[in-house]
Amino acid sequence: MENGNALKDLVREKYSEIALQDKETNASSCCGSGGCSSEVYNIMNEDYSTLQGYNPDADLGLGCGLPTQFAKIRKGDVVIDLGSGAGNDAFIARAETGETGKVIGIDFTEAMINKARHNAEVRGFHNVEFRAGDIEQMPVSDSVADVIVSNCVLNLVPDKNGVFAEIFRVLKPGGHFSISDVVLTGNLPSSLKEAAEMYAGCVSGASQKEVYLELITNNGFKNVTIQKEKPIIIPDDILERYLTPEELAGFKNQQAGIFSITVYADKPAENCCEPGSGCC
């Protein structure tokens, strides 16, 4: 699991399984007959059901925020959803951008793409499309999007810097993003980092909060703002699968934090006063 391709294969395999299940199965599949805490994938999930454009068939319970709620989407905007899954955020973005706008979802899991396309087709959503691709190399031309959203996806990507570089490339000058993701303060125990389920569940693949925000700034974005932040508490009965009692006590004592954050940032607009800009 040390190289990026192995991590991608792991995530693709796990999320291909999830795509074939409904939200209730995803939420309860670890419980058996005796009951247990929510599965790792669902610990961070937010309630979408009150948002315009919400479609239960597209909600697999995998998010960690509500980025579309904060994304300042306007009528007619072109919106890209990174790691679009079964289409949940894309359909909510469509409700915001309207018939005159367009939404492009990108996902590298074939089963998710197929499910999202089906969900769009049966609802007659002709201005929503789903493209198979890697968000580190998006199948999108330069300066296409007004807004980019993503929900608990970048933490699954080995090359997060590459993703932010791609976001900058495909945003129009003056465009912006709103991304919900998982970040850390302090260090996770090594046994958690190495656990495949925890990686696919968005925890052990997360970056340190300060590093994450620096990646955004270093890629040229301005007005970087945390729009929402909340702590994520992993129940002991899940942690005990990976940690000895001594490791569990040490993890709690060191006060390492796991947080869901929703981050906003702008791509600077072109400066029309610069020589050769062609826009004066």
C-alpha cells in the first residue's frame, strides 16, 4: 500500500462494492444481528434530505459535508463535481445552476459512473453528464468551470497537490471551489494508517490540516476560507479493531483530532491592466 497506484486500486475496489449497495446497507453492513456503530464510511455523513435537488437514489451516505450548500452556485454556472459517486452533489448543484447551466461529474469507479448516469437518465437531466477519469488528470479542458465542488474525496487521492493544480487549471479566472474533506491535527497511530478499511473510509488518507491549506495557497488560490468545521469522533468499538488497549489510550491522550472541513477559495481573475492581456 505504499505506492499511489496500490492505494487507487484499493479505493476503486471498495467503492465499486459500495456502488452496488443502497444507503441503508452501507450504513448497517458492519453490524450483523447484534448492532454496532455506524460503519467508517458513514461516521461523517451529513443530512442532504432538505436540500433542493436531493435524490435519495443518488445518496450513498459517503460524504463528510455539504459543499453545494456553501458553493455560491449561480444560475447558468458550469459546475464540476470531483468524485461524483452516484450523483448526489451533482444533482443538488443542478438545482442551483438551473436548466441554463451545466454539471460535470468526474469519477474513476466504473460502477459509480454507471449508477450516476442511470440516475440522471431516468430523471431526464440532460444538462448533467458523468465522465470517467482521474481527478489528478481531469478529462476537462482549461478554464471551463465557474465552480468546483467535492465531497470527501481528495483525502482518498495520493497526489493531493496534483488535484489542486488541476482544479486551478480547469477553473475559469475568477472561478472558485467549495470542497468538503477530512483533515487531521496530530498524528494517527500507524496501525490506523495501514488499515485498508480506514483508508477507504476517508480517515487514514487524510492530510494534516495546515499542510492541506498550504497546498491550496501554493497552487495560486486566494481568499482561502474554512466555511465549516466539525470534529469527527470515531467510536471506540471501531478503533478497537485496529488498536490495542494501550494504543487506544495513547491515541486519546495525545489529543489528535480528525475534522471535517469545508474550504472555499478563488482562482484570481485576469488582470486586464497587464500588457498583452487582450482584455482591456
